[in-house]
Amino acid sequence: MVENQNPPRVALDWKEDDTLDIQPSGSWGRILKASGNQSVTAGLIWRTSLLGSKGKQVDADSTDFALGFVDAMQPGDAAETLLLSQMAATHMAVMMLARQLNHVDTIAQKDCAEKALNKTARTFAAQMDTLKRYRSKGQQTVRVERVTVNEGGQAIVGDVQHGGRGDGES
């Protein structure tokens, strides 16, 4: 694993004219290349800068975490970049919901927190599966542990396609 010593980061500051000043720093090459253009990268920065924010109170650490996750996962294209940013946001939500579950006072709060945590954690797992399938380009690997061919039998090694019924044979 190659460690990025200078990960992408942002400094965030609400200005008096109600605009959010975002100052990127660090290494953005991998994200910019995968995003495909500056507009996608700018959108990613803007949306992740709002993670963890509440009103005009911003959380640059949450933004840096999300951007660092996207960078560390080495996205290959814009679709992966966006999916990885969603995964970072989902992970943050899972952790927030887990914290809430640990601080409930009533059974109703516990039930609600458990339900939300469960759904969000399953969403993250589905996102991981989607990323895995996308990166494999739909290819599946089948590993055969043991094959026995008895005397007089035949074994075929390679790509085998079977049409089954309806392929012209009765």
C-alpha cells in the first residue's frame, strides 16, 4: 500500500456574506484524475464540505476524513469517486447512529436508533458490494478445489458454455 503523505484537505470558513470559503490543500491528483474534470472534483469538495456541518458551524475534520477515504480507496473513474464519497458519508452516519444508540434513555429511542443503524449499516455493505462488482467489471472468478476424473472419463479445462434446452436440441 502506498501511503499518501499529503492527503487532500480543506480549510472551511463561513464569510460575513454567507458564503463558505473552501481552501483546498494537499495532493488532489488522484481524485482529480479519477473525477475526469474539475467540475466533478469541485462538486465533490462542495458536498463533502457540508458533511458534519450544522448551520454555519463547519467540521473540516469530517470533510478531510471523507476526502481522505476517497483518495485512499484509489478511485478509477468518476463513478467510483462519487460512490466512494457516498460510502464515506454513509460510514459517518453509521458511526453517529452507533453513538446515539449508546446514549438512549427509552425503549422507543432504542428501537428507533437500532432500526436506523441497521438500515444504514446495510446500506454501507451494499455500497461495498456495488464497488466490488463495479471494479471487477462483472467478471467472476471460480476456483475449483478438487476435480476427480475416473478411468475412461474426460475433463474439460477452460471456458465452458452450455446452452441447455431451447438451443435447438430436443
